[in-house]
Amino acid sequence: MQATARAHTNIALIKYWGKRDETRILPMNNSLSLTLDGFYTTTTVAFHEELTEDQFYLDDQLVEGAAYGKVTAFLDRIRQTAGRLDLSATVHSTNHVPTAAGFASSASGFAALAAASAKAIGLDVTDPELSMLTRHGSGSACRSIYGGFVEWEKGTQADGSDSYAVPIAPADHWDVRVAAVVLSSAEKKILSREGMKRTVDTSVYYPAWVESIPADLAAIKQGICDKDITKVGETAEANCLRMHATTLAAQPPFSYWHSTTMAVMEAVQDLRDSGVPAYFTIDAGPNVKVLYLPEQEETIREKLQAIPGVQDVTVSRPGPGLAYL
Amino acid sequence: MQATARAHTNIALIKYWGKRDETRILPMNNSLSLTLDGFYTTTTVAFHEELTEDQFYLDDQLVEGAAYGKVTAFLDRIRQTAGRLDLSATVHSTNHVPTAAGFASSASGFAALAAASAKAIGLDVTDPELSMLTRHGSGSACRSIYGGFVEWEKGTQADGSDSYAVPIAPADHWDVRVAAVVLSSAEKKILSREGMKRTVDTSVYYPAWVESIPADLAAIKQGICDKDITKVGETAEANCLRMHATTLAAQPPFSYWHSTTMAVMEAVQDLRDSGVPAYFTIDAGPNVKVLYLPEQEETIREKLQAIPGVQDVTVSRPGPGLAYL
């Protein structure tokens, strides 16, 4: 009763921003991401009848507290689905990251945990079923089941049975690059879940955000199909700015941006002004991701690394979906 | 047929952001400002029958081009109202500013021009009538007719006959201070009129902006009445952020902020975190104004002047309304 799975992180080009159901992790809007090769998690799960409680090791360190609680709550769901509440598990996870890449580990972490634990306990699940299980660990993780470009369909059912990821285009469809720009002082003042909830509950711009998504999705899917960096980049950047604008209209207002975040946005605008197709996107934090084409690699690296306050620039390519090792 | 008038600039605490009529300069929402003593314009207008065209001197320099065109178009309105299309004028304006204060000169400039030219040509106008005349030169200038806190009522008439400023509280009601923070590289990439129009025409958040104004106005007027820096500051800052958020959702999106703009916002947040009541507001450009109480003068100056990229900090107090000299 043991299995090992590997999953890669993903970066949202059309953002997941707001839940319609906090318990079932059901989103207000569809989102669309690119799975990246730059950061992945490998997880081995072994279920045992003789264990009395789960054990979770991350990078060979025993984990307790809140992170352990999330893992064991997720395993409860797997045990319940399999009808094997008598089992406990040992979980060994390793995060593989070239440097401090500024990627969230929750997406790759929960996708790998879901796949390994479902296989170890003998659940025979389809990809959509696995994506739905993963969603309960971390919403955006449900997209990391697949490689390349992936859409998370929000679904309309109250029980969440139609809210899962679907593949849009595989990793080898188009060689775009994503530079993860990590800032020197990048502590989050507002946690992403907390900020998301405050925005949904209080921002006067939130309803218009939700209404704006279908047009973004139609545009970016066409752009991905055509391998059109301008269309994909402009749509993603506008979506990112529209998402962050909702936080400025929350009560009280807040922003995930630092002054260096803005300096990176200005540098990307400068690149475009000089004819280099480059576009930024920003999640619920101060770090910036920059989308561009392979032939601009040197120009992009040089420009981004020269910004005062930038600690590290790590480049990713489109990455693969789940693998069982 | 000569008169001299002096008018002070004003800073909007509830922003004028969007026109419902581009020709009549009629706003989509009420706005509320504080007239400041830090920047004023003195203008002398003399009408002559023998002159064949207007002459406009700013700080003793003869002005031609677009700025001249705006002045002469404004004088046409005055001549038409007075039934004296036969007259031409010499206009001498002086901008009085301690240093590069980063205040728009259009508000004080058009208020002084309207008052001096109306008096010189013999128009007997009430304050609301003068405010309406001023509005045609520059929307926000219509508030500079009065000192202290001033509201511009948007009005509902198609002809603009009920769109003018009304006084809320005089300059001596409350000694608050406004520090104008000027950035070193503060060129505007997008002109305020152009950005305003693009936002009204394309931002999906614009309707919610307009709907949000009445609650802001009610809150800030109560705050002004109570001399409550927290209520006035929080309301003004939230209104400013909500205004700038509309530009992030325009098509294409844009922002008036620079990275140093964000650094000033962070410094103000730091001040508050350390117990100093300070609040920012930002017009359609990168410079920042900070609202605070007199007893914090030294702390505020020190903190703001220490920010890299800040060129100058100029302090203003509540200023008076129109004066005829």
C-alpha cells in the first residue's frame, strides 16, 4: 500500500480569485494556468494498519502544527473515499526547486499528495476525480494534475462534482518561458486566503471581476491555440491588474504589491516599449512572474536582475503533468 | 475694465473622476476638496476695445500654443456671457509656489482667471455662477472659489446649471496639514484627461466607482464636522485607491503610479503602524499628498524626505477662497 507521485507547480494566467464555497473549495470563476518545470514535489505515501496516526516528513524533516493538520485532513478525505478509516499513513515529500524561486509549494504539494495517496490506498480514480480530490487540499493545486495549459472549470453544482481541471494544450504545444522574479523583502502582510475572502466579502469591484472572466478566457484560449504571445500576454497582464484592483476597493483596502513589485512592472513595460514582447503576472504576494519567448531569454534576465530589490530570477518552461514513479 | 483676483489650489479628498459631458465639463460624481495655502495664482485681466486679440502672460512670459488657446477660449465664454464680443484682454498671471510643490496650477489658475475677467468685464455674478464659469476652464478649479473644505455638486441638469461648488467648512474650522511629496522622475505617461476618458469608456469597474461615492461623501463630511483625522483620512485614502483601481481595469489598463509612489504609500502605512495618524491621496499622476495633524509635522517631514526618489516635501495648511486685490 505504497505509491510515489511527482507533480509540478503552475502559474495562473487567468486568476483563481474568490470562493463561492469555502468548505468545498469551489471558485467563483474559471481560471487558467501554465504548469511549469521549475518547481515540483515528489511524494511517497505508505498506508499501514498498525500506525495510530499519520506522519508527515517534508524534505526529511518531521512536520507538526498547521501544515501537518492540512495533510492529515486531506488524508481523511482519501480514507473516507476508500472506506479505509482504519489506516494511517507515512508521507515523505520533497520539494525540488533550483533556488528560492518564489513559487507556492501548495499546488505541486497537494497534487503529488493526492495522486500518491489515492494510488497507495487503491482508489481507482479518473483524472477529473483526482483533480476534485486535489482541489480540497488547495484550490489551485487541482490544475497541476495536467501539464501545459490547464483550465479549472468552476462548475455549477452545489456539491462541487463538476468543478475540476481540464487540459487545454500540452507542455510541448508552445515553448514560452516564465521568469520568476523574487524580491529581497517579500514577506506577505496579508495571507492570500484572508485577502481573497475580504475581497469577495467587501470589494465593490468584485462582481465586475467575476463578470469579466469569460471574455478573458475566450481571448487567452485563442491566443494559446495561435501561439500568439501578444494576445496571451496582454490578456494575462490585464487579468492580473484587474484582480489586484479588486483588493484596492476592499474594506479596508489593501495591496499585495511592494514598491519593487511596481519597479518590475515598469521594467516589463520598458521592455515592451523597446520592442521585446514581455508580460507580467502577479499572484497574491509581491513577487512577479514574467512571460516571454525563448529568443528573449538573455535580454529578459539582464533587465530583471538589474532591478534594485530583486533577489533572484529563475526561469521555467512549460512542465509536465502528474507522474507516478 | 481691469480687475485682479487671487485663488488657491485645492486637493481632492473625494476624487473628481469621469465626465458625463465632455463639452460642458459635467462630472459623473460629486467630489470634495480642501483648498490649500501652499500654492496660489494671482491674475490681472484688462479688457480693451482697441486690442484685436488676447494676450496672456504667465510669470511675465508671453504664452502661445495650447495654454494660450485654453485661456482665450475661456475669455470667449466671459465675453459671450457679458455680450461684449468686441473686447480683447491682456492677462497677467503669476503662480506663487514655495518650491516645486507638485500641485496642479490649473485649479488656482482658472479660478483666478474667472474671477478677474468676470469682474473686469462688469459681470455681476453670484458665487455659484462664478463656480460654473470656472468649471468650463478646468473642472476641479470650480472648487477653488471657496476656502477650506468644498464640495462640487455634480448636478442633474443636462445644461450644467446645477453643477457647482458649495462650501462645507471654512479654512479656520480645522488645522490639518497636507504634505505634497514630489518625486524625482515624475513625468506623466498618460495625461489626466485622457486617462479619465479611457477609464470612463472602458473600465469594467467604473460604474461601481460612481455608485460608491455617496457613502464616501457622507463619511467624510461627518469626519470633517467632527475633526476626526481617522475618519477623514481613511475615507480619503480608500477613495483614492478605489479611483486608481479603475485605471487598472481600463482597456488597455494603465496606472499613474511609479515605484516611488508605492514607496511613499508604504511609508505612510509604516507611520500609521507606529501610531502616527497619516493618510495619503494621489491625483492623476505619480506624486503623493499626505494628510496629517500639526503636532506630527516633524515626524512626517523626516519620514517622507528620507524616501529614496523623493525630491521635495512641501507643507500646506487649509487655504482661503477667492480674493479680489
